[in-house]
Amino acid sequence: DLRNQAETIYFNSTGRLIALNSHFISEQDTLMLKGTSYFRRCLIAGNVDFIWGQNYLSLFEQNEIRSVGNSVHPIHSTAVEGSYILQARTISPEAPGFIFINNRFTHVAGPTGRKVAPKSTFIARSAGRPAYFDQVLLIHNQLGQHIAPQGWAGPLQQEPIANPAQPTAQSGWREYGSTDLAGQPLSLQQRQYGKQLSKDDLPYQDAVEVLKQHWPDFDWTLLQDSR
């Protein structure tokens, strides 16, 4: 039933998950993540909060994050408004949360042929609950034309204010070095609710630094055939 939510992965664990060179395809809630996870060179497709969860760390590196046209819109629709890629419910303000480094954010028509309208998809929206933290960091990602110039959803979309409401270099919705799919720098002048980081603000330079800091016993031999 296209109208039902369906997780491709329901990682309801405080443990650790590694996904390499894999495909995860659904519409709403494709990845529900707790604990610690690392996705590398995967395809992750969906349309409504399709990456979310009460996580400690979810690191995404060199993946395609694909927004698909929503199947539940009226049958006569040919291009539908996009939705929200992320809903972070990270467990504490000290946890690193959802980190995206060198990914491509793309869009395609959904299973019923409906396309995603330009500038209609938001990077994230908040759950609006004080027990959860909106920990999302984007570093050097390529964003397609479906991403709204505002970037992050908030009161203008009748969505809750993020927690924290005022992001810093270490917490909240943050972005650095975003480009279009051709690699040209994006103008972020219309961004709202998030923080644009400078190079000096960055808490990490690359995925290796993230893993060394938050997953110190990571088994690097797992990546030998994927690099």
C-alpha cells in the first residue's frame, strides 16, 4: 500500500550499524536510526522524513540522498511539492547527530510518475519536542534544484522551531560548502533557521575525523574494498 509508512531499516538499537554500497528505497521513514551508524556509497531514497531517529551518530559519506515524488497526492498531479529529508531526534545536545559529508542530494519521479517540484524540498524539520535535539551538519554536499532556497523548515511552513533555536558551530542545523550538482557554490543568502559555518567553525574536516572522535574502535579494514 503506497499510502502507508514503511521503514527499509528500523535500527532500534544502541549498537552500531555499517552500510556500504547498498540501496535503501521507500517513501516515508526509509531509515529509522538509533545508536551509531555509518552509510557510505549507498542510495537512500524517500520523500517524508525519510532519514530520522533517536540516534547518537549517523554519518553519511559519498551517498546519493534521493527525494522521490510522493505517491499519495491526487492522481491528476504531475509535479508535487517536496517534503522533508530529515527529522533529527538526537538523544542529547552533546551527541554528534546526523552528519553528511560529500553526498549528492538528488530527486526523481516517484513510483506513480509524479515529479518533485523545484525548490520545494527542505533539508530538515524539527519534531518540536524538548527531549530531542536537531543535530544536523552538512559539509561539502551537492544539492539539487529541488532543495528550497530557505533550506530548513520552520514557522514559515507551520513547522516547530528547532532545538536549539539558535544553532552554533557545535549544535543545531549547520551547513558548510554546499554546491549545486555541477559543483558550483550555492548562494545561501535565503537560508533560514540554520547556521552557515566558516572553515574555521568546522568541528570536523572529514569523515575520518568524525569516526576517530566518536567511533574510536572503528574497523578500517571494512573500507578497503569500497574506497
